[in-house]
Amino acid sequence: MILHYDGTVWSRIKIAGLGSRRPSMTAVWGTGAGAVYVGGQGIVLSLGGKP
């Protein structure tokens, strides 16, 4: 599960394209405002950035 905090509330982020896979996510990093990446088990997801 990926959660996003907007400064007030937490909300769950839906992830498209994974099907029934549920990879373990083990890393989170950002490269600037609005560019956040989450990675683990052979996958990297981006929120607001370009992979």
C-alpha cells in the first residue's frame, strides 16, 4: 500500500498495472518538490516525476 500525505490528511494511492502482484516496497526517495519514487522487488514507481 502506498499512502500520500498532503499536509493535512493521508490518502491511499492506487497503483495501476500491478495486477495481482504485491511487491515488497523497501525504498523511498525524492528529487525535489513533487517528484517522489518508491522501489523494491524489481519495481520502481514514480509520483509526479519521470522515471
